[in-house]
Amino acid sequence: MPTLAKHEAIEKLIQAVRGMGPDDLVDFYHEVFPERPKAELDPQNGGAAVRQEILDYLGRGVEVEEILDFWNAVFPVSWNVTYDDETDEIQYLIEPEAIRQAD
């Protein structure tokens, strides 16, 4: 079971956001800012403003509960994402390849 410190989990989320395509970026924006829905990205900047808004939000630091919620949205092959307050680590399982291929 992989484990990460809170700051490592945030960094993995940041890296994932940097690599997201337009559709995933809009979907994740709605996860982060559900009260401010965006229908589409600005075609002139390819979503750079939306991406930066999300990166700024994550960069300021987020609570463990948010990390757990965001983790499931960004890394759908992970499941059973939990926080161990004794070790101060986030733990998760990765869906085996055989199960993913069976879907």
C-alpha cells in the first residue's frame, strides 16, 4: 500500500493538474470550485488561467479531507484512500491491471 506525507500528496496532485488535458481540467476545476462552475476553457489561453487558479489553490495548502476527495478525482485507479493520523500519512491502494482490463 503506497503511503505519502501530506506535502507529497499535494505535490502529486499539482503534477497531475499540470499534465491534465482540457476536459479533465474543467472536470477537476468543478471538483475544486463547485460553487463557480465553468462551462468551458478560454480557447485563447488553452485553460492556462483555470490551471493556474487550481495550482494556486493547491499550492496554498489544503486540508487532508480535500486531498482525499481530490485524490479520487485525479487518480481514479486508486481506491481506499485514507489518512492515518498516527503516522500523518495518506495511504491508498491501486487497482490491479487485471481488474481494470476486465471492466
